[in-house]
Amino acid sequence: MQLFYKEQLIEAGLDEAGRGCLAGPVFAAAVILPKNFNAKEISDSKILSEKKRIALAEYIKKEALDYAIAAITHDEIDKINILNASFKAMHKAIDQLKHRPELLLIDGNRFSPYLGISHQCIVKGDAKFVSIAAASILAKVSRDNYMLEQHVNYPQYQWDRNKGYPTLAHKKAIKEFGISPLHRKSYKMS
């Protein structure tokens, strides 16, 4: 995994979590790493255990030059669609950075340009660049924590296990109990 795309620039890696979920917000994170960052065991959040993601999220927050996490609600997702909501969450995360990046590294093949900062879309970028992987970890851990908090209010959907993703148990609960106030109404629930 590469530490930088262009080492001479201030780069922010960006990724989102929760695009494929039936409930809850989409989260995005932006991470700027220092030039001497120790990548440790950082990799794509999807291949790490929950325990490892949580530990690495703390490490990233402590060692990053800058980071920010933002969310777009399920209501907004229904209004503007998940792709635009993902871009908006990334833009919100960039807005919160204390350091202005000179290059944005985006996980995926599309992005809505941000205020004159050039960007590079990288398919499977969370497996190729450390800053994108770090952003994927922060976004995933933040979203998972949010869904765990919401599980207390809506235990029938088993968000403590599925985090809002369309598992068989989640779909069965929707059929039995209907949708919660946090479900995305623009998504097919069955």
C-alpha cells in the first residue's frame, strides 16, 4: 500500500461508509497523514476485524496531521440520492479540516469536484493508499458506533449485528415491524 500519491503535496484521503445500508446516515472521513506516518496494520476497513478497526481508528486520530468525519442523514439521502449524499458527506468532512489539502484522493470512480482542489478517483483506493484506508476506517467505525447507539431504540432490527445493512434478519424485521424512522424510504426494503 502506498503512503502518498504525490508526496510533495498535502493529500487528503477520503472514503465513505454506509452507502449500501437500508437505515441510518452515510458517513465520510477525510484524513491527512504526516510525511513520517507509520502505516502499521492499516488496510481496507472491510477486511479488518471490528476490534482492529476500533484500535486503528484511535491510532489514526492520534497520529494524523488532520482528520474530519461527517454524516448525511437518511432523510437527505432520500432527497438527493445516495451518490450525491456520499459526495456531500465528503465535502462536509473536507470543510472541517484545519489544513487545506492540495490533492484529494477519493475511493471510487466518481466525485463531485470540491472548491478548486484537484482530486484523483482511485477504484479500490482503500486497498491502495494509506490515507484512503485510514478514511475508510474512521468512516466505518463512526457509522458503526452510531448504529450501535440506535440499536438501543430499535433492537428488533439487530443493528448491533448488521449495522443497517440488508441482512436476511434485517429484512425479516422490516416485514414484521415495518420501517423505523431511520430507514431510507427511497431504498427497496425486501
